[in-house]
Amino acid sequence: MTEKPLKGPASYFPSIEKTYGRPIAEWKALIRERYPAGHMQIVSFLKAEHGLGHGHANALVAHTLAEDKG
């Protein structure tokens, strides 16, 4: 049985974990601590405070916000 390839923002997750050394759950917790800040405010925070690249930060925020909207 083969795993489905990750799509959308989640496709960045393996690279994010490898590059920055933290599990996705930790990044999502950091993002949720920033609520009610908007998408781009949180992206800027991740870039400035944690050194994430724009694509990785954007993917994490987009996925987390979509997950929390249900």
C-alpha cells in the first residue's frame, strides 16, 4: 500500500521539519498563539523571529488557518 503524496501547503511539511528541526505540531502551536493576528502578520512573525523562508511560513499559516476554520 502506498501513501498518497501530500498536496497543497502540507507538501512543504517534510522540508520544513528537515530544514528547521521542529515538528509541524510545534509550528502550528506557535501560529495559534498569534491569533487573532492575520495571515500575513503571522507569516512576517515566523520569518522575522524564526528565520523561516516566505514559502514555508506561508504554507504553515495557510494550512493552520484552514484547519482551524474547519
